[in-house]
Amino acid sequence: MPRRINALASWLLQLGPDEVAAVLVHRRDVADRYLRTLKDLATQLTDSDSVHAAEATLDQGALDVLGAIVAQGNNGTIDTVCAELRCSVGDFERALGELKRRALAWPEGPRLAAVNSVRATGAVQGQLTLRPRTPRRRRASEISPVVPAMSTVDGVARLLAHCEQDTFDARYTGGVATVEIRRVARALRVPDGVLRLWLELAAEAQLVGVERSRLLPTRHGDAWLDSQPGPRLAALVAAWRRMDWRPEPDQARAALRDYTGAAGLALRRGALERFSAQEAFTDITELVEDLSWERPAVHDPRATAAVVAEMESLGLVAGGALTPLGVAVQEDGDVEAAACALMPPATQKAAFQTDMTAVVNGLPSPELSATLNLVADLEDNDAARVWRLSAGSVRRALDSGLSADDVLAKLASVSDAALPQVVEYQVRDVARRHGQLTVTDVASCVRASDPALLQEIVKSKRLGPLKLRFLAPTVLASDRPMAETLVALRRCGYAPTGLDAGEKSIVESVERRRAPARGERRPERWWRTEMDDLELTQLAVRLVEQEKPGVGRGTPRANAARMLRDQNVFLRDEEVVLLSSALVDGSRVEIKYATGPRRTETHVIVPTKHLDGVVSADCGDGTSREFDIGHVRKVALPEVDLPR
């Protein structure tokens, strides 16, 4: 590590202020206002986390060149690397320029060296990947994204309804298994990938949570369902901007896991930034290929295509261009106002048909959904929502304490026309039979005004577990509590009602189970503010200028000592001063020079030249040699020169 730091520091010493500023701009994470020397900068530039972060910003061509330099053991030259990659010198120089601007690779004389800790993961061996064709654009046309946006909002609502009405199991280790995703996707008649998106959006927006290994709606989900389509879409878009999971279309992965890193965030932000509202991409495939070449560490082709599909489903992109909602997200504008302008108001009325169905085109209002969910059962949830009225659903409304007139009044208030007679007949017929049977909790009793009806009930084999017996011609006793007796009778097609001890009807209400929300992620805050471009330029000028010898900046001996200190971390200060004096005066010194692990040689030398971390010197045996400053372990005066 010290050798590579010294080599990087020597290369930085050869750069001008503009070139050092370019390095700082591309490696902002190492820029610190308290950097004192280029040696300090070189130390920061070799930090492994910073190196890996810089690699993630490389394009595919630069990554290929970096991989070739590493593969050749930092001993390759321009000719050998170009030969291996079968590329022109011009293409190589462009890629090497990207590496130099990030201080990931640099020339050391004729050789090419790469920084420590570099991985070059994803480099293509044996060729230099050229940039694909520039994505073609055309003038953007107004294409409304309201249909896919409504489909997504409605899909998340369908998911919440499924979580409440049916099971959606989570694993005890966390997340939702792939097999469970596939099962629910078949139940909702959507592809697995679409359901996965709905699920991640709902979890990120705190609409669903896990309670006892089961997914359930949260209180946030209830409030979301009670809101208008615009705020609903805005909540999903805000959740999409925070999602850090990375789509993997080729892999079956569990959902709702805690993902490490921010790969998904970078993928979504990078894709969104390439779109504009004025120009539209003619072919999204060309855009995906260009993004994959520009940032291969972030943009996998399949994952990027999936993210573009996500943006289209949320109404951020339509026809290859940004929508007003997408512009608001890209520019951090008023997302909710843009979503409300995009989404039509909720539908307030339903069309009741003679086949006992109620059809709603568009997203139903909370009031319409509440009324239809009370009196009917949701049957179809595709392009249009369809509720079906049945004897059981009408009985459910009557069990809530409503009369037949109340039920018909509620339905008439949400109908776009007069109710069909068949609907009125159905409601009144169920109401006529509703309450013919009453159940009293003795452990419970079944009463009826018609003794023949009780005779029929007693003979039913399906009601055998109740162990019914006559207490009177119009009264039966049950061994089960009132709630269980009611359920058993209703399963057999009867419509009993429950009475309390005061002979008053019991209004039944179903407890709605809710799960706690996962919690919203908080934005990361750094302990220091990032330096702007002007500050980076000023820092680069200061670092370069203080390395230059000049009037008022110290003696040549002090300047030499400063450079030697940057190039060697082993020598003490007095040894650095001694060696710098020998460089300036041409005097003799004795050095111990490392030639291998735990092996050193002693030489008496007269330094003649110092360049790029290497000292050229005349040795005591009459030969001339070059010594790497980083390998010098000790400096002393020769014994013959010691004062007596």
C-alpha cells in the first residue's frame, strides 16, 4: 500500500491545478477542506470504499481498459493493452482519460498502473466495448398516462382487499416467499412482476404490514383507501422514489426484504434523469442499451427495462417522454398537485344491472366502495369493478342494523339510474325472511314462530354438531354459543338474527385486523457538507502551488525534504533531512535499502537526480543505480564522514 500511495502521489505532483481539480470533482467523497498535501490526497484516493464507489461511475469502455491494466499486473503499456483489447489508440485514450480523472489508473513512465483495491468487476476481457448507437429522439407528443396510473392505483387497492379478505402469508424469517407471490398473482390475475411492484409500493407507502406472519392492511392503508385518486397516486409515487430494492427479472426472489445499499435508488434516479418532457425516445431499447454502457455497475439491461416499465405504470413516463407528473418528480416539484391534475375524480355512481351486478367504471369513491362492499361482494376487479348482490350479501347489510328500506335507499343514492326491480325484489325477499329465526344465548336457543321450520332444522345432519333439542314447539336449545349457532345456521342457508337478553337485535360488526406499518425511511444526512466546484478548484490550486519550489517558499533543501516525506512513510524526520541535504549538496550518505521481505542491503551513495519517487545515485563501488524512495528504510552518515 505505501508503495502505491507514493506512486500515486508522484503522479499527482506532475498534474496542474485543473487536472487535480478534475480528480476532486470526480472523487468528491475524498475532498476534505483539511487536506494538507498531495500525499494526503493520494492516501484518501486509495481508500477501498472510495475506489469501489469511483469504479461504479465508470462506463463500460473505461471498465474494460481498467480490467486489462489489472490483468497485466500493472506492467502493461499502451501498446500491450490496445493489442489485448483490439482497439484503436483514440478509443483507448478516451477510456484512460476517464480513469485518470478518477485517479484509478495512471501512467508510470511507459507502464500503466492501477490503484490498490481496484476490482474491475464487469470488465469484458479481450475487447473494448464501444458506446452503442445514440438513442434516437423525436418531438414529444401529448400521450395521457392516466390508464396505466389508474391501473396501478386500483391494483394496490385490490392487493389491500385481498390481504384483508384472504391470506397472504409472510415468512418467519422476513419477507414474502416467491411461491406465495405466484399464488396471489394467479388469484389477482396479474403477472408476478406486477404483483411484486404493487407489494413493494404498498409496503414502502406503509399501506401493508406483517402481523403474525400474515400481510394485513395498516391504518395508513385505511386512510389511503378513503382518499381521492390523486393523493393515492402521489403516495405511491413518493414510495417509488424511496424504494431501494433492485428488480431482478431473471431471478425468483422474496419480496419485502431489507435490502443493503442503494442500488435500486441509483437505478431509478439514473433512468428518470435521462427522460425529458420536450423530446421522446423513439426506441426504449436503445435507451436501455446506452444506460447499460454508461453505468454498467448500476444499469443492468433487464433491471433498467423493468424500471422504465415501473415509471410508465405510475404515469411518470408516457410515449418515451416525461409527463407533467414525471417532471414534478424529476424537479422536486409539487407531486401531489401534478397527480391530482392527472387523475380523474373518483366515480360517485354505479350502474346496476338486471343480473344483480353493479358496474363501476374508473376508481370508485370511498363512499361508493363502502356502500357496495356492505350490500354486495366484489366479483371482478379488472378494467371495471363489478360487485354482485346476493342473498348472503344483502343479509350482511341487514345484520348491520339496516332495514330493507335503508338498504334500498343506500343503493339508490349511488345508482346512476333507477334501481332495477329485480334488485328491489331481492332485498325485500331477504328482508322478509330475515329474523324468522332468533338465537338466544342460553348456551344458546333457536326460536321460530313456525314449528315446522324448527322440525326441519332439527332433522338437518349438517347441524348435528349443535345438538339441537326442543324446549318448546317454537324453541330449540343448542349446545354451542350464540355466535357459533348463528354461523352454522347461515352456512345451511338460513337467515337467523341474534337477540340479546332484552329481546333487542344484536348489530353485528366484523373486527378488522390491522398490522403495524414498517415505518418510513429517513434520508441520510452527512456530518459534513459537500464541497462545491469552486471550493474544489481552490483546494486543487492550494495543493499544487504549495508543492512548487519558489521564492518565499523555503530553501531547496526544505522543498526536497517535503517531497521525500510524501514518498516515504518509514523514515524519521532527521533521516529525511539528511537525505534531502545529500540531494542538494551532492554529499555521501549511507542507506539501508529493502530488497525483499525482511531483507535489506547497505549502500553508500551520492545522489545525483530525484524524479518520480526514484533517486539516481553513484554508489561506493563505482556503479550507478536507481533507488526507489519508498524502499529506503534508514539513512545515516557514512562512518568515514562521522565527526571526531
